[in-house]
Amino acid sequence: MTSRNGRKMQELSGVPSLGRRIAAGAITAALGLSMSVPYGAVEALAEEATTGPSDASSQDGSASQSAKNEIVYTKTDASGASQGVYVVNSFDTTDAVDVSDPGTYTSVKNLSTSQQLTNEGGSVQLTTTADKPFYYQGDLDSTTALPWKVSLTYTLDGKQVSPDDLAGKSGRLDIELKVEGADDDSATADFAKSFLLQAQGTFPKANFRLDEAQDATTAEVGSNTLVTYLVLPGSDGDYHITGDAQDFTYDGWQISAMPLSLAIDVNDYDTSELTDATSELESGVGKLNDGGKSLAAALGLINDGAGSASEGSASLASGASSAKGGSAALAEGAAELKGGTASAVSGTAQLAAGSATLTQGAGSLASGLSQLQAQGTSPVAQGASDLKDGTAQAVAGTARLAAGATELASGTSQLKGGAAALKAKLQDSQQVSQLNQLKEGAAAVSEGTQQLRSTLDSTIPSMLGSASSSLDQISSRLDTIDGEVATLEAQSSEAMKTVGGYATSANADGSKVAQDLQKLGSDLQGISSDLGSAASSAQSAAASAQGAAQTAQAAASAQGDVSGSASAAAKSAGAAASDISAASSQLQGLLSDPTLTDAQKAAIQSAQGSLGSAQTNASSAQSSATSAATAAAPAAEKIGSAAQGIGSAASEIGSAAQSVGSAAKAAQSVSADAQSFSADASALAQDLQSLQASAGGISQITQSASGILAESRGVVKDSKSLVGGTQQSLAQMQASMPGQLDKLAGGAEQVSDGVSQLVGSLTQQTDASGNPTLLGAATALAEGAEKVDGGASQLKGGIDTLGSGATQLDDGAARLAAGASTVDEKAKAAAAGAGQLSQGAQALEAGIDTLRSGSTQLDDGAARLASGASTLDDGMGTLADGADTLSSGLATLADGTSQAYDGSNTLSDGLQQLADSVDGMDQKVLDKLQDTIDEKLGRGYKLHSFVDPANTDVNEVEFVYVVSGVSKPDDTTGASSDDSASTSSDQGGQSFLDRLAALFSHDRQDD
């Protein structure tokens, strides 16, 4: 048997457990790639592991007697797509046992007995057979997720083809096999993380000549080539099988997975090769640590020496710098000396020339001083005396001005007090409250008048109209009654003739007259009531109008008082402005005095400025007060006129009320007469009724009736007269009442507006147009008066200062006169001294000539000194630069040695830490190696059922993927299938590792 793995393989024979060696090889490869330890040591360790135990029945030995074995089968197409999943469960018990096997299946099938299985409620109910295995098959849902996803891709001559199209084709073929394990937290992923997977493909050599299968173990078995891959727990696989296809077919893949239970303890094996290497590492690190400490000590000494050298060089540089400064100062001083001597030479020459001029000037000075005394100092002394006389007059004038300023200050103080009192009076809370009450009262009167007008407009016309209509009806009834009475009189004259015939008719007519008189009395009583109500309303209106007239008169009077106060304030402000103007004129007169100094003129001008501001404020206050007085007068006149109009309207309304009252009384009288005549008419009717019973009483009744009728005619006449007069009065009231009400309401509104304007003028600073009110004018007046008073005070202070200055001026003028006299005397003495000066100047000129010769010699010596000092300064500069360079270099050296020393300490500390870390490294490496082996072998995994993860009563779980191959449609038999069948038959009853080892049980030869 020949194997390929991308490299030549050695022959293997006589190996007692080849399956374990395959597992060991897989572990060696995994650990060799994942650990940073010598590969040979790991390979030896893995080789030793092949002699360990191989019990794969259970991970922890906790399964019961009824524990089952579970093999999961899936059939896929040639691309790896699953076509169904089923599980074969087996139980091997010594006795027949009833078992409830957890699992959800779409269907179940008994593979051992004829027993009917119960598949319900998420479990299968069965009974095992004694002393021999019991098998049953359970089909899972087609969507069941498996631990590994298998996929195959076929590429022929560089183009991907489907398995169906690949059958019988020839060319360069690449087959990609991908195995991807689940890597989530599901129970299904537990198997991919803990199971070893083997994938074995069978290729007929006649149809596929294998060239390369990297990472695979290949073997030739008969006419077939077997390609085997191992996928460790928790890993994925992506493999390519490449070769030449010839009329291509192949038998597909068998993929099996089961737990890899290898108990490997690295402490049980010889790891001397690994520990010897770590010991050598520890020894080398120790030596390196000692060398680091020695290096740190040596660098410490160097650092100390470099520091001392740096300090010395710094002192040298400082000294050289100081010397350089001294030499530079010397050179600079020598240069300045040279410049000074040159200046001295030049100066002595100028001095010589100047001395000649001085000699000449001294002569001229003597002559000039004589002229100064005669033509200058003597006239000045006389002018100073005259000035003294003028300042005395100025002192007297300022005294008079001070007296006037005092009077002005007194007046402005009074103005200030009066204006403040006026403002306080206008702002007095009690007066403001009274003004507000007056305003509210006027508004209430206006509102009440308007309401009264509205009430009377809605009631009086209807009342008068109703009364007039009633009077019209009464007049009509009176005409009717008059006719009826005339009828009765005619009937009574004929009574004697036809007593019997007319008695009944007269009775009826009399009754009717009585009823009409009764109705007339009732109507007159209603008219009387209506007229009484109208009279009462008119009297109320007259009373309200009278009250409004009184309120208007009070407002007019208050407005007049305010106007008078404003006029008085305006006069006071005008007087103050006039006084200020007079004071300003006096100050202007003072300014024309030529004897005043600039300071005195400035004081007077400052006082004039203050007076100007005060005069402006006084004029403004006067204007505001005048405007307020002017505005107050029309308001007072308007309120007075409205008050008169309201009074007139009140009088007219009162007269109308009296007329209506008289008409009401007359109506009451007529109503009483009508009631009386109604009673008489009723008695007449009764008498006429009696007439029918007694003819003898006819004469008496006739006489009585005649009297009653005559009186009735009189009542009717009087009633007509009353009705006519009343109608005439009502017509006059209806004609005049609206005008009187309009006049009353207009006057009340004028009073309210005037009072409101008055109160606003007395309580607000400005009116609606922004113009100042009386209160605003009073406030401005008070402020202006205060400023005027302040200006007057300032004026008085300025004049006092002026007086003091004038006195000082007078004193100064006296001193000036005395000084001028002294100057004149000194001028005489100066003229005499100038003669002596001329003689001294001549002697000075001779001495300067000698000085000029000596300064020339000094200048030559200074030039030589400056040249030597410059040379010295250049040399000291070179020395200072060299000392600075030396100091800088030594400082850099000191910094470098200090950093090296710090670095050596850090290195020493790091080496010590390294020595500490490698101490016991051999055991640390073995522990890490043990952890990695445990992780790769899936140690710690607790076996559970694939069908129901909650079921841990299992001995073994295996997975088998059967991947279909590629065959031609007419290829029903073949050598490859026979070989495969034979191989499958030969492998029956063997364990997974035994079948794995059987792949390598024949001799293998090199390619």
C-alpha cells in the first residue's frame, strides 16, 4: 500500500495500535503549530501518548445499565446537501428492561423484534432483550441541524461544474471538501467542539489519477485510492484534492465522528529534552542578570565623573565669560576715552573760539545793562506801582459783586422752597386721593347720566306714547258718553209720553253710560299712574343733573386754583431768571478789567457758565409753569361751561317733571269724578227699572235724571278740557325731552373728561401728546429752582473766590512794585559787574590756549589704549567660546551617562524580572502543554444524546455522513463499488479506531 501526503512517508509495520498513532500524529501537528516549544519534544510526547488507555465508551463512566449507544446517519448528495437524517439506537442489557428513551422522531422502526414501539410525548417506549443488543431506528425532521456542515465543489479545467455534469468527463479536476463545525453555544455545537472527525473518499485509479491531496493521508487499496482527512475537535477543514480525470466517476465519501478519549498526562512522560532546554535558559538569564548589575555599577561611576567634569567646565565657562565681559568693558571704555579725548580736542578749539567771543560779548553786556537799567527796569517799576492802584479798585468791585450774589442766593433759595412746596402739594397723597375720588365721582356721574339717559330713552317715550294713546281713547269715549247723555236727555223728555215704551230703553242706555264712566275712571287712573312714574323718573334725572353740575363746579374751582398756582410759579421762575441775568451782566463787566489774572478770569467765566445753566433752568421752569397755567385755564372754563349746561338741563327737566306731576293729579281728580258719575248713572238705571213698577214715580225720576244728566254733561266737558291740556303737555315733553337728555349726557361727559384731564394734569408728568402737565411743570420748576439755587450758591462761591483772588492780586501787585524797584537797583550793579567780566574773559582766553595743546597729547595716548583693549577683547572672546563648547559637550556627556546609568538600572531590573519569570519555567511549560493537550482533546466534555441533549444516559454517540459519489447513469456495477462493499463488509463489527487503523494495516511503499 502506498500513501501520499505531499511528502514521502516512511514504511510502517508491526505497529500494535495504528489508530492511536494516527491520533497522536494529529495531536503532534496541532500542538506543533500552536505552542512555542521545541517541536521534537512535543512529537516525542505525542508518540508516548499512543500507549495510553483507549476506552471510548463513556466520558465519565456515569451511564447506567440501560444506557444506549447512538449513531446518527445522514445521506447527502454529491455536493453535500443532506437528504435525510436518522438515528440507530442500541441497548445491551443483561435482562429485559422497559425503557423510555427521550427523543422526538417523525417515525420509529424496531430493527430487532416484532415489538410495536410507542412514539409519543417526546419519548419512545420499548423493552430491551436480555443478553443481546436491541436496535431501533428513529427518523428525524429533515431540517435537523447537524454538528458539521459538509460541502463539495468540483472544478474541471478551471470551471466549476455540477456533479451531474461531471460524470464521464475528463480533464484537470480539483475537488474542494469543506467541513465547517458549529461554533455557537448550542448543544449541537458540543459535538463539533469535542469530537474527532474522519473523512474518507474512495477514487477509482482508472478514472482519477491523484496528484495532490495536501494534509491528507492517502492509501491504495486494490483498484482504488483512499484519501483520508482528520478534523480535530473545534476545528474546520478546507481541503483540495487535485488530479487528472479520465471518464470520471468515484464512490463518494464516508465521514465519521466520535469522541477522542486519550488520557494524556505530561508528567507521566520523559520531558528531559524540554526541561534541559529551559534549565539552560534559566542559567543564561541568570548570567545576563549578573552582567546587567555590573554594567549598572560601572555606568554609575562614569556618571559621577561626567557630572564632576561638567560642573568644572561650567565654572571655567563662567570665568571665561566674566573675563570676556571685563575685556569688552575695557575695550568699550578705551573707545569711549578715545572718543572723549577727540571731543576734548575739538571742544578746546571751540572753547578758544568761544572765549574770544566771550571777551567781545562781555563788553557788549556791560553796555547793554546800562541801557536796560535806564530804559527797562525803571519804567517797569513805575508800571508796577500803577498796577497796585488798579488792583485796589478791583478788590472794592468784587466786594460789591459779592453782596449782590448773596441777595441772589437768598432769592433763589426762596424760589427753590416755593417750587418744592408746590410740587409736594401736587404730590401729596391726600390731595392725590381726593383728586382720584373727584375723577372717579365725575366718571360715575357721567356713567350714571348715560344710564339714566338710556333708561329714559327706553321708558319715557313709550310711557308718554302710551299715555297719549290712552288719552285719545278717553277723548273718543268722552264723545261717545256725550252722545249717550244727549240721548238720555232726549229720552227723558219723552218719558212722560211713553213711559212704558221707553223705560226699558232708558234703563239700558243708563247702564251703558254707567259702564262707560266706570271704564273712563279706570283709564284715567292708569294714565295718572303712568304720569306719576314719568314725573318720578324726571325728578331723579333732575337730581342727578344737579349733582353733576355741583361736581363740575367743584372741578372748575380746583382747576382755577391750580391755574393760579402755576401762574404764581411762572412769575417766581421769571423773577429768578431776571436776577440771574443781572448777575451775569455784572460778571461780564468785571471781565473787562485789564488788571485781572488768567486764573481770576477763569473763575469769573466758570461762574458765568454756572449762571448760564441756572438761567436756562429758570427759563425752562417758567415756560413749563406758563404752559401748565395756560392749559389749566381752558380746562377750568370748559368744566364751568359744562356745569352751567348741566344746571340748565336739570332745571328744565325739573319743570317738565312738575308739569307731568300736575297732569297726573288732574287725571286722578277726573278719575274720581268719573267714578262718582258712574255710581249716579247706575242709580239712574235702577230708577228707570223702578219706573216700570210704579208709574207714579216717573216725574220724580225724570227730575232726578235731568239733574244727573246735566252734571254728566259738565263732567264730560271738563274731561275733554283735561284730556286736551294733558295731550298738549305730553306733546311738549316728547318734543323737548330728548334734547334735554342729550344736553344732560353731553354735559356730564364733558365734566368727566375735564375732571379726568385735570386729575391727569395734577398726577401725571406729561399728557397723551408728550407735553408737560401741571405736575410736570411743577416738577421741572422744582428741579430748575434747585439748579438755580445751586448755581447761585456756586456763583456766590465763585465771587468769593474772585474776591480772594483780587485781594491776592492786590498783594501781588504790591510785591511786584517792590520787586521792580529792586530789579532796577540790581541792574545798576550788574552793569558794573559786566565790566569786571570783560576783564576776566580776556584772562580765560589765554588759559584755554594752554588746555588745547594738552588735550591733543591726551588724544594720541587714548588711541593707543583703545587698540590694545580691542585685541585683548578678541582673545577673551575666543577663550569664552571654547569654554562654552567644552561645558556644553561635558553637559551632554553627563546627560548621556546619566541616561545610560538609568537605562542600566532599568535593564538590571528587567533582567531580574526575567530571571524571576524563568524560574521554574520547565514546570510552567509542562502545565501550559498539558492545558493545550486537554483543550485539543476535548477533555471536560460531558457526553449527551444528540436527539435529546438533556439525556446523558448514553455510552457512545457517533456520526456517519454518507456522501454520494459521481456515477454515469448506466453504471450500475463496478469494481470500485465491489471494493467498497468488500471494505465495508470487512470492517463490520470493528470500532471506529480499529477501522481507522485498518486503513494502514498493509505495507506502504514510497511513490
